[in-house]
Amino acid sequence: MAIIRFAHILRGFVGGPTEMSAEGSTLAEVLTDLYQSDSKLKEQIQPHGDLNPLIAVYINWQDVRNLQGLETNICSTDTITFSPVTC
């Protein structure tokens, strides 16, 4: 299972936990699994199907926008971090 971490400012969206886990072989699959545990997360992370441009998504500290986005492969040892976009 991939580890999912939320930056402090985003923890209110997930009810306060700092860390969750989800399964999948791509980021899209991991997010689908994550949404099953908390459906309101989708409104924040993928409000219109694409990733929210105001939330940066990192896999092992690499921005998924510089990888393959939602189709980025995920390993069970990966850490996915959600953080607000900074200017």
C-alpha cells in the first residue's frame, strides 16, 4: 500500500489524519481507492476530473505534473504527498 500524506493546511479536508494508505498501480487507481474511504476528498483533489491546480501532488517528492500525472506508476513503497501550491 502506498502511504498518503497531507500537508498540515490540507488536513482539515481529511478530518485531521496526517497519513492514510491506499492501493493501486497508478496514481488514478490509488486515488480511487482513497476516495472509497473518504468520498469528499475527491471534491478537493479532483473537483472536475483533473487534479486540482491549487494542490501539488508529489510521489517521493517528485511533482506528478512532471511525471505522467494520473497515469504515474505507483509502487507499494511510494509516498504520495498533497500540499498547497506555493507561488
